Amino acid sequence: MGFLSSWITTIGAILKTFQFSDAVDIILVAIIIFSLFKLLRQTRAAQLVKGLIVLVVAYAVSAIFDLTMVNVILTTLFEFAVIILVIVFQPELRRALEHLGRSNISNNSIFSAISNKSTDLVAVWSKAISDVVDAATVFSHSKTGALIVLERHTMLSEISASGTQLNSDTSVALLGNIFFNKAPLHDGACIIRDGKILSAGCILPLTDNTRLNSSLGTRHRAAIGMSEESDAVIVVVSEETGIVSIAVGGKLIRELDRKELYDKLTDLIIPTDNEKQDLFTVLFKNRKEKENEK
């Protein structure tokens, strides 16, 4: 009873000094911790964190049992821990900062930060989406592999520089020529910015996700990798099966028919004023999807 009384007294003393700023502080710390766990979950960083925990345990054991050499080595290692962590977690940190920089509470459209939408830009994007959908439908029937990146907030200038600059209006014929299996640019990705073909034959980063379905080839892994490192929407057509998919937010939405592809691209790129949808809604509304992870 004495312990319980002491505990209640301590809690009461803390509550007396508790202020609104303390509550805000706790909530912010909780959000930061939750964001870190979300960042680390299902990435290579999760395994790296486990390795760090092993080192901390080893350091504690060396201190308890007076293992001088091990203790000195680990102490020296921990002195440079900040630099080591920045180097080891560089991809995850970069991804987190990019996500923070492009985050928008209102919606995830490329027009979310524009108060007065450009009618011309909407029209150009509408034509580009129609051309991409028509081309993807043709590619699906002919089993022509294709990788088309629709740029949104994250600028993909570095990726674009790895290919051939085109700066051309979209058309089904041009997309067909780019991805014709004997054409020099067909193995790379085509990048569309502001409704126009910026470049083709671009090299995309591959995903590091080891839990993907083994049936997914390099083209799909490149699409997922690009969607992990940016907010771009990537349309990918399988050369083996002709299946049309969309990669966005690190997820792969598969087996889309023409109408589903058109609706999803329209929702993700140019939602209407009366239909401001977040990414979660777009991904899961009336979707016909096969999970890319077992």
C-alpha cells in the first residue's frame, strides 16, 4: 500500500505541473517515433536496426564482464555513430526528406498547390492520359513491354538525363515507336512531364524490396523502385503476359483494363474540384488488384 500511495502522489505532482505545451511535446515525439517505425518497416533499415541493437547489447555485456578490448572497439565505434548512421541510412533518410518535402495534407494531385488551375495544363494532361491509355491497350494486345513514368511533384531531371531528350507532344504513334521492340529506346522508361514526353530510354532505380513476387521482372521492379523514390505514377506493360499495371507509392496495382487504367490515372493526376482524393482512396476504390507481395 505504501508503494501504491507513493506512486499516486508522484503522478499527482506531475499532473499539477503538466501544461498544454507538455501535451503538444508528447504528441510530436509520438508522431516522430511512429514515423521512424513506419520508415524502417519492411526495408533494409529494419535489419540494420537489429544489427545496431546487437552491438548495444554486446557493449553492455563487455562493460559488465570487463571485456576491455571489445569495450574499447565498440566505444570507438559509437563515437562516430552519427556519421555512420547517416552513411548507412542515406537512402532511407533521403526518401523520408523527399516525402516530407512533397507532402500535402489536402490531396496528392500535381495541382494540389495551385490555387488557380491552368485550364491548358489540364487539357494537355487529359490528352496525355488518353494517349498513354490507348498506347498501353495496344501494347497489352501485342505483348509489347513498356514503362511510362508520369511525373508529379518530384522532379525527375536526373532520371531524365539518363535517356534521350524528346520534349514532344504525346501520341499513340510516338509511344508505339519508342517501345517498338527493335527500337533503341524500348528497354528504358519514357518520362512525361506536364503532359509532354520529356525523354525516353531512361534508366530507373530498381526496388530493394526482397518480398516481391518472384514472377516480377526487371521492368516491374524498376517501376516499383521509381514509385518508392518519388511520387510519380508509373504505367508498366508486361512483355511476357501483356498485363497492364500501375506502380505508385511503392505498390503495384495489376491487371487493369482500359477503363480502370484511365480512371486511376485521371484520379491520380487531375482529380476534379468535387473529388479531392488522397492516395489511399485512389488505390483502394473499386480496385482490381493482385498484391505484388506474398
